[in-house]
Amino acid sequence: MKRKNILTGSPWEDKMGYCRAVRIGNVIEVSGTVAIVDGEKVKADDAYAQTFNVLERIEKVLEELNSGMKDVIRTRIFTTDITSFEDVARAHAEFFAAVKPATGFYEVSKLVAPEYLVEIEFTAIVSE
């Protein structure tokens, strides 16, 4: 089967040896993704905006792989504050209310930097 990697230009891709997403056959795995915190639209204390930003960006990655959010079968959501559930869930539902992928929501002690409240991994299966 042919493998397609999606790189985003992040300096961590070469430093760590990973890519944003990999498609082999009809299976797509998307690496843990955090928001682009700009301090205006996406703030370090706004779990809803961070979640929405991640989902918007991954939607574009999936499009590059001839897929879409409709093909997502699983999300894994990591947060540093479990009480952010309502905000995270609201953003997640804006993209997945009709799709309803299997989902896990986990509190972790830290993410890669303190400004990140949410990190999400995705699995998609493209029906061909």
C-alpha cells in the first residue's frame, strides 16, 4: 500500500521525526495537535477556541488526504483541565454532531507548553 505523509513545516517534524498525518490505504492517523495560540482569537485560557482551532486545522489536513471530518471514526482529547469539558465538547460537537466518532476525554498533567489546554488525535477511515 502507498503511504502519504502530510508535513506542516513545524520545526518539530524534523527534530522529532514525525508528521502531522499519515495515510496508508484508507486509514488516516493524525498526530496529537494543539492550537495556534495567537493571544487574540485563540487565547491561552480559552479551551473552546483552542479546540475549535485544532478542529479547523485538521479539517484542512484531512482534505489534503482526500478525506474529511465525515471519515473520522475516533478522536482522543487530552486536556490539562478536566473542568473544561463543556467548552471542549461544544467545539467538538460543531464539527462532529452528525458524525459522532468514538471519543475519549482525558486529563493530563501537562502538554508540550503551558499555553496549551487541549491536544487532539484523530483516526479516520476513508470509504472508497
